[in-house]
Amino acid sequence: WTAFPVGLVDTKHYPTYEQLTLKLSEDPVYFPTEMLHGLYDGGLGAGLNEYWNAILKSKAGAGGFLWSFVDEDVKRVDKGGTLDSAGNQAPDGIVGPYREREPSFYTVKYLWSPIIVAPNEDSAHSFTVTNRYAFTNANKCSFEWEEIAFRRPNDAASGAVVVASRTDRGRSLEPGMSATWVGWAAPSAPAGRASTGTPDATRLRIKDASGRVIQTYVWPNSDLAAKLRIIDETTGNGKPTATESADAITATVGDLSLQISKSTGLLITAFRKGKSFSLTNGPRVLAMTPRLLPPPRKPQDQPTPQLPPPVFAPDSKLTSLSQRSEGNDLIISATFKGPMKSLTYRLKPNGWLSVDYTYSLSGEQEYFGIGFDNPGANVKGMRYLGAGPTTVYQNRLSGGFLDVWNKPYNDTIVGDPVDLKPGEHFNYPPFKGFYAGVRWLQLDTSEGPITAVLEQSKDYPIYVQVLTPKMPPTNQIGQAFATFPKAGISFLRAIPAVGSKFVGPRSSGPTGQPAVANGDYNGHVSLYFGKLPTR
């Protein structure tokens, strides 16, 4: 905050992305001493990718500070050891008061890694390596290559099996330089190792000179999607049948029964051995137009303008519902008037229910996709193959890597100790929120497991909402919040961005802008209610 001579150095706090890029195009050295102000689960990692890339590419950018590293909560010994965050004055770090890693921690670590590795698409053994150290040659680092096979939903364990591994020393690369390293990749999987599986992905761990892991990359193999597609194609001995009442079509195979409403065309409930599962009222279209924010300042003689509320996707009206057999499968088809256009339920002899859907939307949307109700009270945890270990927003996607993660349920409010008992630490990573890169997930509930398998595309990723996190008080959260769909489990084409303490998401850069829906969207998800058969 030093008062440098005019025209020499600029350290202005809390710039919007537009202000940042303008200052980076001017002559004074720009060094924002509070670039992104964290608050609860906002700021810090949110928007950092755009801010940091702009600084790196500019002639005037000298770096920047994030406010701040740690939540400055005070342990109140006069109140039995409870944590006191002084309202919203303390929870602005990437780690908690006991150094618990908050979601933004992973994004900051990833983006500020001193060694960056990116595969080149034209060759399987060619990588662009960038050394962002100030004084250390890349040959001081070690590179641990692993070919890995991910656990499947019907496995008890999480993580991945290492099929082959090798550790390399880095090649010579001076600080601040980039180079293409050719003939450099993970080892081939040895023949005759069927018990460990064939590789699904390549994992690269980079360690610094002291042995600390500074970066982890996981690149899925091109055949991963095809290998996961067969999860719901196991053989089954049952023959799905359907019965109809005035209110519903009931589809049955073995000890599983599903009910599809004749008034909405949506799943009413699923039963296995007479026990119901609380995944209901879907899949229905979920969408919300962007929330509008008042201008940051207004003339004193003018009242605060009344802004229109966001618009939610209307309910779709069922126009037809039919059922038929196709080979050994039972097909239930529904068509609609409204944003949902069609649903096709396919119940297979093995008990898997696949759902194909088509919906149509247009215009700016805070989020959009399809979802189901789930109250969350019966959820105990989940396992999933996706980017982890933590939740994301549209402008905070970096930092996770692909693996099978096991997450126990928690109801943590990031940065807000209101629910903590004396002596308790924050339970991170948070459980509720949006997840990226999910190939499959398995909810552990008191009613039994619910498994979902979905298809991912590089061009059209699907995000998964798992319940809705509690938020801090509205009078303390500033711009560091996002709106969640009113659903328990959702599969979304777009998710919202989150702001920082003082800057809203739309002012934080390109990924802070609302998504723009344009036309028809098709999707597929497969569901299994109950314990999966073992392999």
C-alpha cells in the first residue's frame, strides 16, 4: 500500500476484470495488493484463472496478492473454546483457522504451481512444460508417472489401481522458460496383468526439490468413456413388465419397482424389496435467468431501483405417455409441451434404468439442466469418479483431478463457524455443491445406495449438483454467493459463477458470465437403485 510516485507503480485494490486489463495495458507497473478478496466460499480461486493469465501476458503486471491466506477466527476461551469469526471479518482465507483446506485452496495451488505441464494433441509423447520458478531449474524436480485403472461403482474401495509406474528427473529448463519435451510419457502397462485391469488414465505427480507434491495431473485415456458405458450393460435374468393404474405406470423387474406419473411423466418413486428411495419428481428441467444486481453506487437523491426477479423454467405439460417392450427391455416414452420435449425410460433385465432426455432453452441462464428431488436427510456420503476432492463454480473449475473419491456427508458452511461446537474444526472439503467431470457417482443413503452413470463430453461437460449447501447470512455474504437449483440431485449443462467480497461474478472475467442456452439439449443418465451386483 506504499504511496508510490504517480506513474511508477499502481497497487489498486479489488479491480474488476475490466479494470485489471485496462491497467495492464498502461505503463505503470501494476501490482494489486488485494487482487481478489475472499469471503466464505467466494473470491480467491473464483476468477483467478483469468486474472492471473492476464497478468502473465502483460508487460505491466508484476503479480498480485490474494486476501487472504487464513481465516482469522479467534478461539474464545471465555465461551468454552468456540470460534468467533467477527461476523464476516475473519472468513476470507484459502484455509481455515486450523489450516483446513477450503475449496479455493486447490484452485490457487493448481494455478500458482511453479511447474506447468500440458499434453500436445498431435503426439502422445509430447508435452509443453513451463517453468514458473524464479530461481530453480526444472531438473531439480521429479516427475512420477503412473498408468492407473479406476475403481468401479461395484468395488468397495476408492481411488485407482496403479498398473505401471516410473519416476523421471526433470530435463534442464531455466526459470521463466517453456519448452516442448518429446519422447516423454508414462510407461506402457506390462502384459499379463489382467488382475490389475487395463489403464484408464495417466497420472503425473510433480515434486519439488524437497519432495513436496506441487502439481497432480490426470489425463483420461480415449477409451475410458466406452469402458464405463458397459457398466449398465451386464446381463440380467429378469423380464421387465408394466402395469397401469389411473395415476401411474408401474414398471417391475425382479425385486425393483418404479412408478412413472401419468400426470407429469416424471419418476414418482423407486422401490426395491418394498423399500422406497427418495429420488423423486424428475427428471425435470431446471433453469434460472441471471440475477440482476443494483449499481454499486447511486446518487443520494435517488431511491434504489427495483430490479426484476430472475425467471425460473416453467413446468412442462405432459402430452403423451406410453409403454412397450423392445427386445428384453421395457420402454416408457413421454412427450411434453414446454421446456422438456421428451423422456425415454428404458428398464433393463439387470435392473438398470436408463433415461434419455431432450429439452429446449434459449437466452442467458444462471444454470440449466435436469434434476430430481432428494431431501438429503438420508444421505450418508458418496463415492464418485470425477474431478475432486472438492466442489466447483463456473469460474472456479481448476484444481481438481480425476479419481474415485469417497466423501462422507457434512453440512459445512465454508468459513462460517456458527454450527461448530467448542473444539471442533471445519469439516472440509464441503459435501454439498457442484461437481465437475463426474463419470459416475454412488450416493450412500439409509435407504440403500443410488448409482448414477453419465456420459461426459469435452465440448459439452455435465456438472452434478449434490444437494444445496447452507449459506451465511445474506447481510454478511457480500457478492460471494451463487444461486442453486431447487433440487437434490441435478445434471447440469451450466452452473453459476461466484463473486468475491466486493466484486460480483459478472465483473470477474469471461467465466463469470452467465451461460447462453441456444436450442435443444440431449442427455443420458443411467440409474441403479440398491446394492450393485459384484463383478
